[in-house]
Amino acid sequence: MKRTLKWAMSAALLAGSVCGQEEPREITLSLDECVKIARDRSTRVLQGKLARDLRDADVDASRANFLPTVSTNWSSSNTVNGPRNASFIDEATGALVQSVGESTTSTGQSVGASISMSLFDAANLANLSAAKKNYHSTRFDLEASEDLVVFEAKRDYYSLLQAMSLLEVQREQVRVSEESLRRAETLNEIGSSPISEVFSAKADLERNRATLILRENDVEIARSNLSFTLGMAADLRIIPKEVEILIIQVPLTFEKALDLASERPELTPTGLLL
């Protein structure tokens, strides 16, 4: 009785966990939408923008060293004098008379201003030049990060399309293998082919089915890679739109390719910092 109750509770918990699982969300995205999402959500791009803004602030701070310095001061004073005691002899009575005078108050205020400016300071010029180079360096780093993010988004998008196409091809191959197995079994039943043909067809079918499982795994892996590149949740299934790939022949010599490669944004900051 206890064992039966235990199995019933386990089955109920398993059914509850299966029912509680939500179906993964799906979203259909084009290539341009994926590129835009990747540029907006990439941590490398966001960090690059923050670094660029900080370097821009350093340039402003270096320029501020050339501005004049203005200082002002204001002071106020309040002085109270007295009361003073005085004594004198009354001529009428000849007695010594004590008298108390009134107190006096004096108030004063002063306002001043001064302006100072450095006419020439080599250190300020060097600091400004270094700040500008650092700013341009971070700007080129940001451009390189954006180019890399766009490249990764397009690469993973096309990888997903490729994996899905290979999956469809493999499914068709499985259907062909199933048809070949049925034909081999029919021919064997009527005595037109040996049993070895049936076994060979079965082996081909199982091999194609195993490859089909690998192709399905490749699709999900490519989908996860694209979701990670776009900075999206892991439970979000991205459905790519089919794109028409146009291959445009561009006449390019080795020297021209080398010149273009030397102008890549990630190479520019190194030259600025030298």
C-alpha cells in the first residue's frame, strides 16, 4: 500500500511539473532587425559608448585649464564701542560726579574680485593633446566593437539559416531512406532481391535518422548562439526570415585589400597612442 501511494505521488508531481512548464516563446526576426537589436543590446557597444563619453569629458576638463580663473571675496564687520564711564567735579557743589556715556556702533563691508590666467603652460597643452588622442582612440574602439557585433549577428543569423536548410535536406534524406526500405522489403517478399538488401536499407535509414538528430541539435545550438549574440533570453526561440543572398563580384587586388585592411578601426587606436 505504501509503495502504491509513493508511486502515485511521484506520478502526480511529475505531471504537475510537466504541466507547469511553459512553451518557449517565439519571435520572427529579419536580418536587419537582428543587427539593430545586437547593436542596441551589446554590452561591448554600451561600454564603448560610456568610455567615449568619459574621454570626451576629459577633453573638456583639459580645455578648462586654459580658461581664466575668477575669484571673489566679500567681508563684513560690525564694531561696537562703549559705553564709556566719565567723572567730573560739579562746580556748584564741588562733588565728584560719575557719568555713563552711550555706546557707538560702526559697520563696514568690503567686496573684491580677482582674475588670473596662465598665458603659457606646456603641461596644459600636452594634457589637452593626450586627452584628444584618448578620445579618438575610444571612438575608434567603439566603431570596431560595433563592426564586430554586426559581423557576429550576421554570422549567427546565416549559420541558423544554414542549419535549418541542412535539417530539411536530412529530413528529405530520411524520407528517401524509408521509401528505399519499403521497396527493398517488397522486392524481398516477391523474391526479386536478397534479404541483405533489406538489412542494408535498414542500416541506411537508421544512419540517416541519427544524422537527423544531429541536424536538429545543430539548429537549436545555432538558435541559442544567435539569441546569445543578440542579448536575448535563452527561452526565446528566434525564427529567422529567409533572405535572398546576392553575390556581387567586386574587383579587388591584393594591394587594395591590404590598404583597406590597414584602415580597420581597431588598428587606429594603436597608432594614436604611440
